[in-house]
Amino acid sequence: MFLLGRAAAAPPKPLAGYNEAVVERFAVIKGCALAQLQSDAVQQTVVSRLRAKKLVAVIDRLDAEEEELAKTPPAGGVKRMTVTATVVEFARGSQTARSMGIGAGATKLRVRFTFKDAVTGAELFTTERLGRYSYGSGTNEAGFSAAAGEVVDGLIGEIERNR
């Protein structure tokens, strides 16, 4: 059966109208082998790439000076959201296995991002991003950097689709 008339309107995008983001310190779930220092490095990558894209103004809770700014209410006309992230999976991988070229030894990094309205605390949306590095004989540090970059690129794409 065909219905004539107008198509249903697209649902509103959850981040529409938000122009400022407070990035909270990334958490790591218990049992995950990622050190807090590495988690901080992923957060710094998120913050720097968001700033470079100029999608929203970014307040980084890792920065002591910005910590105070995050505590103040948003200025008039500013719609602020908070971004929390939890590293839910990290597999260091094996440089030796990757060098064999059989797809083994991949570095994996999975992060869950939650966006909330900063004033009401209402959840806007949640997404998980997986980054993998499974090619070549690069060092484990290179694998971690590549996986983190893939997570951040995926996050930026999600933000762009939801604004």
C-alpha cells in the first residue's frame, strides 16, 4: 500500500544548537590494560582535533585553567554540552604478529562517548568508536596512535552527523 503525501520529517539531530563542549577527563573501566597516561593522550587528541575542526568551542577538564571555566555557567546564548568518555577495551597487540601479515596482532581501542546537556544533565546520545591498527610492522606505540586516531576521526564524524 502506498501512501500519498509528504514524507515524515527527519528526526531532530541531538547536538543541533550546541556550540560549546566540556570534555571531562576520560575514564578507563576496571580490568582494561590502558594506563591513565595513555587515556589522557587520547583525550588530548580529541580536544586538539575538535578545536582544529572548529565544530564547537572546547573546554578541556585536563587543563587546570579551563577547569575553572568549566565550572562557570555558560554565557548567554551559549548552549553547552558535556562529553564523557570511557575506554571500554584496549588490546595492545603484537608487533611480531602484525609483521607476519596474517591479520593477527591488531591493536584495538574502543571508547564509549556520552553527550549530555550541561545544564539539565539530560543525555543527548551515546556512541562507541573502535580503532584498530592491524597492518605492517609498526611499533606498539604507532599502533596505539593509529587506533586512537581512528577513534577520534569516527567521533568527529558522529558529531558532524548529529549537528
